Amino acid sequence: MYPNLYYLVKDLFHLDLPALKVVQSFGFFVAIAFLLCAYFFAKELQRKGKEGLLASRTIQVKRGGKATPVELITSAIIGFIVFYKLIYIIFSASELDNTQEAIKSLEGNFIAGILGAAGFAFFKYYEKESERKKYKLDEPKLVNEVLRPQDHVGNMTILAAIGGLIGAKLFAVFEDWDGFMQDPSGTIFSFSGLTMYGGLIVGAAAVLIYAKKNNLTLTHVMDACAPALFLAYGVGRIGCHVAGDGDWGIANLHPVPHFLPQWMWSYNYPHNVIHDGVPIPGCDGSFCSQLDPPVWPTPLYEAIASILLFVLLWSIRKKFTAPGVLFSFYLVLNGLERFFIEKIRVNHTYHIAGMDITQAELIATLLFFMGLSGIWYFKRRHKHAMPVTVATPAENNPPQS
């Protein structure tokens, strides 16, 4: 396993680059997941815009203004924080055992922070001056600009990231309430302990609220993002698997099928990022634990399943004519996938009606039935909304030949 990119590059390319310790493997794959999701989401919004399913609108934007003191100060503060930490971690990486703790500490490079503040402030000033030259305006002025459906993707992605992080942490707290009560601050500010469903639900809610405020038809927006959600989830699960963040399965001591390699059947997640398991003999460093016994590599299974489901939805997306049905179908598939993978995953359970059930199983079941209901409802609504063609007398009584 590769807790950060330093271990990955060292193992695959035999290069010793301590600066790469700052890039956590899970975060790296999550970033890729967001970028891929944004790309395919934008392509689908663009298609729906061209087909007249989502409308562009003209907005007034103030252009040509100089950078205000508040903008310059805000940019400088951001630049200081980024460079104060980043340069310190890069040049101290070989001495740091845990870059996550270094990020949360007050240590940093003050000179780099000052240079970063100056650079960010200058960039903001240059950006505003370039804008004034582009629009040939000496004074700020309101100008008309066309806002296309795909132009919203940047804002939606940011909202999904913020909402997703809050939701993932919030649901993780509910899932392990005892752990939260023992160490509230450690749980909240920890880089681990994120629940995928929490991120999906809160992130999706943030995007839909934004879409409604910007007069975008919610059903078309939901359909547009459905395939991309599977892709993002699959790539994110690759990050879980590579980092070994604890989202693995229960112990698997069954014989390995002859057609599968050991790591695809049962895996011990060496050097996992949460330091779970037993010490690795002869290992030196911060990540020297591996599981014993080995477990089902469920993040890998979910990654494969989700990416295949993305391919399926992307290939058939144009066949769904009733708005909302594609997203409902996504909910059905998502619920099925997660419900069955839970049977071999390690998770906290709730005792309900004589059964032990996990938080994810509850949510997956709810999503499955919501999806079935949505398919029925949106198909019915679309059918009733279709214009009725009334035959003319000539059509009813065609001329005889």
C-alpha cells in the first residue's frame, strides 16, 4: 500500500523523493475523482443545453474594476498560508514522520509565506488589470454575459467538495458515536474517518440547491450527473484501496481461486495509512502495519463495479427520454451495489428489529426503493406531460384510391 505518493514512486520507479510525502494517496485520487466527475458532468450539461433541455441565460457582471484592498488582503492571506506550510513540508519531508500532523501544526516557513502572500496579491492585481484591458474599461461597468449550463460546473464542484467533506465527516461521527465522544476534536479534525454515503448525500444536496437557485431543471441536472457519480465513486475507492484507509472487508481465509491473484482475493494491506494490524518485520518508518489475517479487498471490488456501472450508464444515457429516470436508475444500481458489498465489509452495526444492520445498508436500501419509486413516478409524469396528437378528419378518413 502507498500512504502517500512518496511510497508509490519509490516502489514503482525506485526514486527517493521525500517532497512527495505531502501528497496523500487518498486525497490524490479524490482530486482526480472530482476532476473526472466535473468533466463528464459538464459534457452532459452541454449536450442537454444544445438539445434545449437546459437553458442558457444572460446575466449582468461587473467588469473592469480595480482590485479592492479586501481582495488583495484576502489573496495575500491565502498565499501566506499555502506557502508557509507547503514549502516547509517540502523541504522538511525527509525528517517528517507524519505530514498530516505537520499540516495541522503551527510550524512553517515564514519567508516562503511572505513570498507567497506577495505573489498571490500580485496575481490578483494582474488579473484585474488584464480584465480592464480586455473589456477596454477605465471604470467598473455592468456587462451582459451568457451563462451556459456547463458554466455552472465549477461552482457545483466546489460546493460538492465542501458539502461532501462535511457530510462524510458528519455521517462518520454518527456511525462511530462512541469514538467521537472519547476524542471529539481528534475525530473531527482527523484526515481519516470519512463516510462515502455522507459525502454523496450532503454534496448532492448542495449541488441541487445551487441548481434550483440558478433556475436549472433539477431532473435534467440529476440525470446529467448520474453517470459521473459512479465514475467519481469508483476512482475514490481506488484511493481507499491504495492508501489502505480501513474501508476493507472482513477476514478472508478461503482458498484463492486459480484464476485470481492473491491480492484480488484476500489482502493484508501492508503499510496502511491507519496503522491497523500487526508490525511488519524489518520495516522502518511511520507506516509499518499490516493486517493479520488478510481481508476481502472490498474497495477494489467497489472501484471495479462502479467504473463498469459508469460505462453502462454513459453508453445508454441518451435512451432515457423521461427526465429523472436515469438518476432513479442510478439510485437503484447504487443501492444494490452497496447493499451486497456490505455483507463482506467491516462496519459498525445497529441492532434493529432483531437484525444487525449497518448504516450503509440502511441508506442503500432506502436509495434502492427511492430509485424504483422514481422510475415509476418520472415515467408516469413524462407520459402525462406529452402532448396528445388529435387526428384530423382527413387522417381518420383517408381518401380511397
